[in-house]
Amino acid sequence: MSSDFNAIYAAEQIRRRSSLLRRMVKAGYLANLTRRFDGPTIDLGCGAGQLLERLPPGSVGLEFNIALLEHLKRLHLDVLQYDAIADGFSLSPLFDTGRGPYRHLVCAHVIEHFDDPALAVRNLLLSGARLGLESMVFVVPGKKGFSTDATHRVFVTEDYIRLQNLAECGPFHLGSVEYFPGNTRWLGDWFAYHECILTWRR
């Protein structure tokens, strides 16, 4: 990924963050998500930091985009540059002495951008087990939202997860599948900002 693309993508994410209307709408989504985390949380692919800054003390963000990292550091957030693909989704920087402990991981609107999200989820669950995490939460778009972004690669659903034999992985089991806004799957067929929240628990 070129540095030019990194900068352009980061600028768009930061622009969206600064929009008053978007902040108001986004607040509901963030409140729905953050209520799941009662301790230090790993935010994988933390973007412009809207979720990370609302997570409990001791949380950390992992982000690939250098331009976004600079933005996040200006906000005094704890972030690390992280190339998940090169690292095989092993979360290796978090095994460094002095980091953590962490209780949860959240990965929101990230895995659908990978060519093999099943591999990403499997390796992250196994890495989360090694870190002693209690829960791991993956947020993915509904059908309409998936179709509106050309950078999306694989449409991830509960059926996809079960067909990939990921409902049980290591000590984790798929404890809940929820939808927001409106806890029903079909809304995602026509509403682009509908999301599916998949939660694995020990």
C-alpha cells in the first residue's frame, strides 16, 4: 500500500470524524459497541480513533496506516503500528513484556477487507486465547453496506463463520450474533449502515 494512499485514506477518515452530523450518528453505534467492554481492550484496525478513545483505561489500538497513527498519537491515544497480514494475525506486539493484560479485543469493519477473513478470525482467536482474553468481538457490514465499498473482499455472515468451522475455536465459542440498529438480519439487505456484531466468549 503506497504512502500516498495511506495519506488520502487517513484524510478521509479524519474528515468524517470531524463532521458534527456523523459524530452524532456514530455516537449511537459506539455506545452500542462499547457497553460490551469492561476492561482494557485491543482495538484492531482502530482507524481515526472514535472507538479507541471511548474504550476503558489501558486499552490499545493497532493500526497499519502511518498517517492515521500520527493523528492518533496527537490525540494522546496508545497506538502501535501493526501489519496484521505480515504478522499472520498473531498480535505479536502485545506479547511484549510490560504490555497488558487485556480482557477483550474488538475488530470493527476490518476483516471484510481481507482475501481470507476466515484465516484472520481463526488466527486472532488463537492469539487471543494465548493472551488470556475473555471475549473477542468482530463487527461486519450487512449486505447493502458490503456492496457499497469496492475495497470489501469477502461478505462475512454468521453462516460464513459456521461454514468455516469457526463457531468453536480454541477456548472460544460464538456466544452471540447481534445486529444494529434493529436486532434483525434483514435490515442489512437495504440499509447500508447496518452491522452484524459477532462475539466469541470463553
